[in-house]
Amino acid sequence: MKRIRITIRGAVQGVGFRPFVYRLAKELALTGSVANTARGVIVDIQGPSEALDTFASRVVEEAPPVSGITTTVTREIPIIRNESDFIIQFSDDSEEKTVTILPDLATCPDCLREIFDPEDRRAEYAFTNCTNCGPRFSIINHIPYDRPNTEMRHFDMCPDCSQEYHEPVNRRFHAQPNACPVCGPHLSLENVSLTQLEQVFQCAAQLLREGQILALKGLGGYQLLCDARNEDAVRSLRERKGREEKPFALMFPGLTMVRRFCQVNGEEETLLLSFAAPIVLVKKTDDNGLAPSVAPDNPYLGVMVPYTPLHHLLMAQLDFPVVCTSGNFHDEPITTSNEEAHAKLDLIADVFLSHNRPIARHLDDSVVRYTPRGIQYFRRARGYAPFPLHHNRDMPNILAVGAHFKNPIAISFEKQTILSQHIGDLSTPEAHRAFERVVVDLPHLYDFEPDLVACDLHPDFLSSQYAESLNLPIIKVQHHHAHIAAVMAEHGIEEPILGISWDGTGLGTDQTVWGGEFLWCEQGRFERVAHVGTFPLVGGDAATQEPRRSALGLLYQSGLETDFPHGFTPEELVVVQQALVKGINAPLTSSVGRLVDGVAALLGLRQITNFEGQSAMTLEFAARGKLKQAYPFELNGDLNWRPMLRAIINDRDRGVALSEIAARFHGTLVEMMVAVAKIVGCDQVVLSGGCFQNRLLYEGGAARLEQAGFTVLLPRKLPVNDGGISAGQVWVASFQ
């Protein structure tokens, strides 16, 4: 006989881990106790050595499917004489808080059966959940994850729910959001008269059929819904929301309908039905009957299926997909409270379907794409945040505040880095206030006190200015170095690598505008070993919305005439040309993002854009998924793209097919990567930065580098765009 203590860390709270441990201990006739603590699950267990060995292996091998064990530590402790039972103890929150908080989980099959069973006491109940599904991160206020520490503290359980909650063999044992129609949150369909609450879903569905816009209070905030087939409704939503052309996400009643509208493979279907239930980018079918304004000139759709009982019950009333987009104005954070929704969304929505369960923090829907190289993340939020990155070494207590666009923040302690949910672009006062809430909220959850703060090198970023205000030791991390360091952090790479960091713009260490970088990186250091040749950005930041300005800079740098149909008036063109000649508000940049913009403008695809990356997407789609023979370029210290540009203009003027030019242009960018990698001579190459959201560069670049003999490292859990910057800032700062 002996007694051991097993400390289990990871995603082990809110997943039915304690009842699983209880049942396993009972099965093996062992005695002791299990408890949630701020550091994880602690099991004190006693019995014959052989049975304890069996328990220790099975507790890892058979853990609940939604759990995630990172470490187990076992030590022998004194035997307790006359112990006769195994019990579940109350939670202990006295220790340092390091347990993994679980993301919100999509509705499980058992709960789904209940809400559609007319005889079940939870029939048509929109807040049904159990230990295998339901809200987590969106309702928690403190660790450990217990009901008094969540927004469910406002709802006292009825006797039936309480019995489920306290019965160890029940799947709702210690399911913290447990509720039913008698005691839990309830819905309200505002601006509509109803005689029975049961009519709420039928009524909301009818309003959608009639072309109205519905504001729905979801898991992490309000969403705006309308009939995705109704062009008038979709256009009205665009006008009211201030979202001109950026594609809308769609929610389908189920996979059967997704298959009718989209070309989906098995891996994409698995993603749609996963516990995270993200928006998945998939190829749409032709003539699918959707409103043209859903995703103008885009061969892909962002699709999702219902992931809460509320969404399931509403979508079950519909035989068509709906636009399902964040409840906000353009560039503002998603709305979470009922009061804020009416203040912000009254001018957008015709009707509100709300409820009275508070939302602890805003959570947008995550956006991903399946590739042959695994999942590629575009936005990491509901379903994935705040899963941590795990490291092989202890990290200092660092707060990293990220960049200006696609911002999440990050904190590090012990052997992990925890990223917040997606916050977004810090371009509006509302977005900046959301950033300030998150930068307080995430550390608060863990009782975290930073010893230092890491930020971007750019002094005008609001995130950097916030870091300066904290009166802490500060480490400023160059933007493109952070892109590469994020991937190094994921893979635990400390040895030298070649990082290819391509994006829009970022401030370089020489105070110029970078964006087409080849960096030799090792631990927390880097050296710029090559870059794309520079050209002037006419109007500075204005060029990010006007690709024609990048085109003029490319032509000027190449000594060519600015005679393409750019859309400037004669007076405007004179001012622009003078700015180029005199170097006034025309900073030099090495940006691949702006190079792509300029080529798109020269080919007549886009002179002005309505959302970030629009011209790059248009040029990518024009290539029709192909890479072709590279145009000529030179490598003389930097990458000279001028021969390529002249060849592109020559092909354009000769009437060569746009698809051919676009495919050759992308092929040239890929060959540029390989050419530099061969000269640098490092075996491992990292690809990161917003330009690698382009499938041709991401997949084609990685394949071509591997063909040339290099090992390619890509992000596995983080977005390749600025959504990974804060993790890279942590990694760099941890060495300094």
C-alpha cells in the first residue's frame, strides 16, 4: 500500500475531469480525493502499488476528449490510515494561478439531442450545456473555474439542476453553466409582440425570411444576421454597418447545406464540426443562389455551422444560410451588453434577439483555413483563445501588447505564453478602449504582475504608447523580428534560422519602412541579411488604401512613365509627381505588401481598396491557384524587382492574359525566397507575416523551399498575420 499525489496541469477544469477521476478511482477500488486548484487538478490517491500504476497511466490515456494535459507530476506522500472512500473536494484558489482556462466549446451531441427532444425538460432551451460543451472563457471572471467565479453566479440552480450538478456520475457534475428553463437565463425577442416564448425562433426566422436584419446576442457578443440569398438585405446590412466590400461570413443550418453551396473536403468538415467550430474558408460553388454582395469577386466563402443551442434552434427553422457577422460598426469591437447593443446597433438592426446572461469578455468568431500543411489561422478567438503556447524553459513575467493591427496581447510566466482573444485594429477610440480592458482583464484572471513589458518599435502605435505609460522596464521589438520569433516560440527554436517576414509595413531599426525582410534570427537577436529593393510610398500611410500610389512609386523608382489609368485628376497627379521628385511624404519601403498592391494597380485590378488586403486577394485569385515561370530579377545585396516590373508591363501591353501574368508574378516572389535562402545557407527557414495569408506564397513558397532542400517552419497555432506579434514579442524579450 502507498499514497501518491498527482498534480495534473493543462486544460483540466470545466471538462469533466474530476468526475472522470472519481469514476476511475472507484473502478480501481482506490481511496483519496480530487480537487481543482489554481494550478490544476490535484489527486491524492491511495491503494496497492499496481493499482496506482494503472490509475496513473489511465488518467492520462483516457482523459476527457476536450481536456488537454500538459504535465503530470507524481510524488509519494504519507498514507492516511482508515480511509475508506474517494471524494471530490471543494476547489482551492489559494495557490498561484497557472491552470489553463478552456475556450468556449461547441454544443455536444448529447445536449443537441436534448434540445430537439420534445419530451426532455430542456427541449428548445437555448442555454443547455454540460461538462463537454458550453461557455467557458466568455463567462469566467476568476480562477478556479467554479460557478461563483463566473457570470452564472446570477442564476440559482433549481433542485433538478442542483441534483445533476452534485452527482459525480452525471455528465453535468460541476458543469458550471448548468441551467434549465426553470432557473437559467432566458431569451427576449425585442420590438416584437409574442404570446408565447416558444414562438421566439419561429418568429425570428420569419423576420429573416422577410429581409429584416436581426441582432442576435451570441456567446461572445452580438451578431448581425440576414438572409444570405436576399441581395437587398445584404446591401442594406453593408450600408448600415459601413462595410463596403469585405466578405461576410455565413452560417448554415448544417453540413448538408454547406455541401450544396461549397466545395468542402473531409478535413474542412472536421474543422466545421470541431469543438472550436470556427469560420472556415472554403471554395464556393458556381451559381449557388447567394446574394452577389455576400463575397464580391471572391471564390471563397467563410462558413460556419451552429455552435450554441441558440444558433441550432434558430437555424433549424431555416432552409437557407444567413449572413452572420460581428455586431459592430466598421473597425469597432463586437458589442457585448444589452444596453450597449441598443446604443450601437439600433441604426443597423431591425430587431433584437437578446438574453439576460452577461458576457464577461468579447469574443469574435475564429477564422481558419485548412491547408495540406495543417490549419492556418487568420483570427484566433472563440474556440481557441486562451489556449497557451507551452515552452521548454521558464519564462519571465512579461506583458506583450502586440502591434496596431489584428491585436491580441500576451502574458508569459513559468513555461507558457497565454494570448488573449483577438482584439482587432486599434484605429478607433472604441477599439482602443477594448484593448485597455483586455490588457487589464487577462492579467487579472491569473493574478499576474509583469516584471517587464514588450511592445513594437513603432512609437505611434497606441499599444506602444500604452506600454510606455506603465512605468515598467520596456523592451521594444522590431515588427518583422516579432513575426519570425512567434514561429520560433511555437516550435521552441533557439538555434539560428532564416526568417522570411513579408507584410504591409513596419518600422525598421534604421527608421525606414520595412516589409520584405530576410532576417538571420537566433534566440532574441536578429540581423537583416537581405530585403526587397526599396521604392517610395507616395503619401505615406495613404498608400495602404490606394494601390495606385504604390504603382507610381514603383514606376518612378524604375525610371518609367506614370502613364497607367490611375484615376488621379491632372492636378492631383502634379502634386503626387512633385512629392516623388522632392521626396516629400514619400518614405522608402521594402514592403512586399505594397509591391503586390502596386502590381495589382498596374494590371488594372485595383486603384483604391475598401478593406485591408483587397488588392492582394484580387491578384492572388487572378492567378487561378497556379505558380508559373518566374520573371527575371536580380540579387545584388537586395532583391532588384525592376527587371520583373518591366517584363510585367511589357506582357500587359502585349495583351498577355492576366492569369498568366499573375501566376508568373507569384512564381517570381517564390523564387526570390529560394534565391536568398541559398545564399544565406541556413537549413531552417521560417515564413511569417501578413503576405503569407496568400495561399500561393504560403503553400507554394514552403513547397518550393523544401524542394530546394530547406526545412520550412510555419505557424501551427498562431495567425501568420499580426495576430502572432505579441507571442513573438514575448519570445524576444524573454532572452533579454
